[in-house]
Amino acid sequence: DKPSVVVVGGGAGGATVARYLAKDSKGEIDVTLIEPSRTYFTCFFSNLYLGGFKEMDDLGHTYGTLAAKYGINVIHDWAVEVDRGGKTVTLAGGAKLPYDKLVLSPGIDFVDGAVEGWSVESQNAMPHAYKGGSQTELLKAQIAAMPEGGTFAMVAPPNPYRCPPGPYERVSMVAHTLKETNPSAKIIIADPKDKFSKQSLFQEGWGKHYAGMVDWIGSDFGGGNVSVDPVAMTVTIDGEETKVDACNVIPAMKAGRIAELAGVTEGNWAPVNAADMSTKADADVYVLGDAANQGDMPKSGFSANSQAKVCANAVRGALTGSKVFPAKFSNTCWSLIDTDDGVKVGATYEATEEKIAKVDGFISATGEDSATRKATYEESEGWYAGITADMFG
Ligand code: FAD
């Protein structure tokens, strides 16, 4: 019998690990990928959709090539239970799949009660748009429906969360849209943090392109003391209530629920060994991407993809005796501030006993010339094409 690997979650981590395992093992390993959605809409570049630079169709990817070209058994269903003793995964449809190795890359879920007044039942009135697809479309429609001079509010999340620059790129892209369609509109951000990713670059860009439009209220100014009323459409920041016209609530996050059900989490995330992404709780269960507590890497699609390649190499080695290379990781997060004004931050990493540890990094500078910023944006376009091909074949 061939060894079998079950992968839960067909996103940046899961699709990549499934594809590399199937491609590199050349039929020696049976690979099954469990993913409920038939089309995966990337969160990456979803802010550019809000800014009018991308269409929703540009962000959708399907699983046909993973099945047809790589022989992966793609099952569109939810994993609902993991029996680590019996080494099986149960699906919502009832099937029970045995595994030799299990890889979980379920992304994020939200912490209950993280923002007073908000719950997933109110996500239609106040979208999070932090999982891809319909939520992002809803938020875009709400921005388009804002009255002249109206107010857009964002409740930003506490660390750690997926895509550290994501909320601030989003503010930039919403401002870009409003500047064209509704230039007297205002944006307020209530933030439980006192600083954020690429802050000086974003704040420079907001001043330059969207002067007077964006008001960031960090924790030092009461930004963390926030509640919302999704029926009245109000946001109360440090005791001061504001009527808003669109409100994007991005709550605190935790590992996708199946990681918790599998019993491999500690607190909100799943601790893993940096060398192969196996969990501290179980050497045959691996966790990739946002759900993992791995050390220094930010939670990003780039990081999940990078971790997936390390994991695929290690899992294949464990199951077939193929050569295992020392773990090396990298990440870059690009953000678009306005047309052709792209910035980036990134680093390389290695595995230590304790964690994925940063080796060295880089970040765009304030005051860069427009040719550099345009080149940075174009690099991000190349990255998007590259990572989606790496995930879906
Ligand atoms: P995901 O890609 O979310 O995949 C998880 C998958 O698991 C989902 O498809 C889900 O349906 C499935 N799943 C969950 N539970 C189950 C279950 N029980 N059974 C079966 N399937 C399940 N990253 C970048 O690198 N660059 C960017 O520019 C960037 N921009 C971003 C902008 C925004 C607005 C947001 C929200 C995120 C952005 N990210 C970016 C972050 C990136 O989207 C995530 O870090 C990345 O998708 C994480 O990959 P993952 O595999 O952990 O989770």
C-alpha cells in the first residue's frame, strides 16, 4: 500500500503542500485535499479589488488542474473531526479518511466576543472581508452606497493576525475609491495597537494622496476601547459615539477551528516545530500558514506557501526516504497605496530548535521616487501570478 497524506484546506498553505507532494513523489504517495469551496478567492489582492484595480474574477482559482494533472484526490467537503489515535479525518458528508500524515492549513477563524457588539451574525451589516469572496464584494457595495461626505469606519485587529499590512492597504484602497467617487467622505480607524506594519510608509502615502481623509486612532488615543452597534450603524471609540455609513470590523483571530478540534492548538494557535512544520502535539500532524504558531514569520500567503514547500519536502522524506533539505523560508508583503505607488517589507528565515527565526530583512524607504514605487507594484503583480501558479498548477 502507498502511504497517504490528507491535507485539510485548499488555500495558500494547503494547495501548495498538496501540489508539491503529488508532483515530487511521482505517484509514490496518495494525496487527498479537502476543501469546501470549488473556487478559492484569494485574500491577497482583494484590497486591490476594493480599489478598482482588480475584478473579483481575477481573484478566483479552481482545483481542476490539481486533480487532472497532479492526480490529487480533491474532495469538496468540510473536515469536521480528527481522530489522532486512529489516524482518520471525518468529513461533514460522513466519509472517514485514513492518513499516515495529516497536514492542516485551515487559515483563521474569529475570536468570539472580540469586538463588543459584533458577532458573525452581524457580518452582513458590518463585514470583516477577511476571508475571500462574498464578504469583500459586500464591503465594496457598501462603500459604493455611502452618501456624499459619509463616514467609513474600520475596527482594526490586535496582533497576531493574517496579513499585518492588510488593514492599512485596505484603508489606502478605500481612500483611492472614495477620492474618485466621494471626495468629501471620511475614514476613521479604531486600532487596538499603538503601531502597525509599514506605518511610516502608509502615513506618508495617506498624507500625500488622501490629505485630510484618513484619521487613525491608535491605542494611545483610545482606539482599542471600541464597541459597535450593527443595527444603529454606530461605532463608539473611547466613549464617543459616531454614526457611520460603512463599517469594516476585523476582529481578533485564531487558528481555523479544525486545528482546535484536532487538539493541536495551545491558546489561539497551533505550536509547530520549525524544521518540518509538525505540531508540538503530534509528529504526524502538521500545521501550516495562518493557523500555526511558528515564530517570527508574519501570517501571509507568501509565508504559508514557503512553509508548505518545507513541509512537503519533510513529509516526503519521512514517507519515502527521499532527501530532506534544511528548512529555509522567505516572505515579502507588498502593499499598494495609490496607483503605481507600491511598497514592500520582507525577510528570510531559518529553522532553529525553538522557532522559525528571522535571518535578515528589508523594507521600502519613505520618500522613494515614483519609478521605484512603480517597479515595486509591478513586482507584486509578478508575485501574484507566481504564487497562484505554484498553488494551483
Ligand atoms: P487560507 O489561504 O485562508 O486557506 C484556508 C482554507 O482552508 C480555506 O480555503 C478554507 O475554506 C479551508 N478550510 C478551513 N477549515 C476547513 C475545514 N474544516 N475543512 C476543509 N477545509 C477547510 N498575503 C500575502 O502573502 N500577500 C498579500 O498581499 C496579502 N494580502 C492580504 C489582504 C487581505 C485583505 C487579507 C485578508 C489577507 C491577505 N494576505 C496576504 C494573507 C493571506 O491571505 C493568508 O495569510 C493566507 O491565505 C494564509 O494561507 P492559509 O493556507 O493559512 O489559509
